[in-house]
Amino acid sequence: MIQDDTKQTFKFLAWVFLILVLLYFAFIIIFYKAGNPERAETRELNKIALQKTPIKYTEKTYHLNRGINSYSLKGLTKNHKTYYFIYLPGSKKAYLYPASKGVNEAVIRNKYSAKRPTAKITEVNLGWYQNKPVWEVSSKNDAGEYHYQLFDFKNGKLIG
């Protein structure tokens, strides 16, 4: 009798373990599929930039959605000149800017930090807003509140 109970207990535990393993892998698949559209857009961004622009090496990618979904990247040419490339997948439009015609991420980070020294910058993204390239800075203050500010890509001035 005791041996029979032990068998049933092990059988029950084996089923529980199997169900937990299946749930674990199901969650992994769900999260992977959920991130797949953004990965696909990033691959498309890189493909277009490398084929249609002088950019030959990608340094960093960005994503911003402020009413218009935009994917951007910072890249280098063979001659090591820096460019920023912004792609709007909804309209299939793309924009290429030499770094010399705009403000880079480091300058924007410094401007923001000087204005809000206690805020911790969580992310800086290049994207498209109101028909122009912008930098969006997101930060978190000591109270845990998030703040967002936009800066014009071309001159680094605060927008809005």
C-alpha cells in the first residue's frame, strides 16, 4: 500500500514538473514572438542603410514612437565619417543626416544632465517628431517618476 502511494506521488510530481517545464518554454516563445516585429524592423533598417546609403558600419540603433514609428541608427562610412539614418516604416520614408549637421547623443546627455542633475537618464533615442529629427531623453527622478524631453537634432534646442 505504501509503495503504491509513493508511486502515485512520484507520478503526480512528474506531471507537475512536466507542466511547469512546458509553461516555461511557452512563455519563452511568447516573449520571443512579442519582440519579433521590432527585431524585424531593426533588420530592415540595417539592410536599407547598408544598401542605400554610404553607411558601411552600424554603431548604434534607436527606436522612437511619438505618433510616428521611427527606427534610426548611427553609422560610419568607409572613410569613418559619421551619419545618422532615420527610417519611417509606415510611410517607407528615410532620411540621412551627416553628424556634422546635427547634435550627437553625448551633447544631448550633457545638456539634459546640466538641466536636471539629480535625474538618472534611462534612455536617449533618435527619431522623428513633427516632421523633423529629434532626440528624446527619458529619465527617472528620485521619486521614481519618469520624465521625457525632446531636443531638436539639428541645433540641440529643447522642443516644446
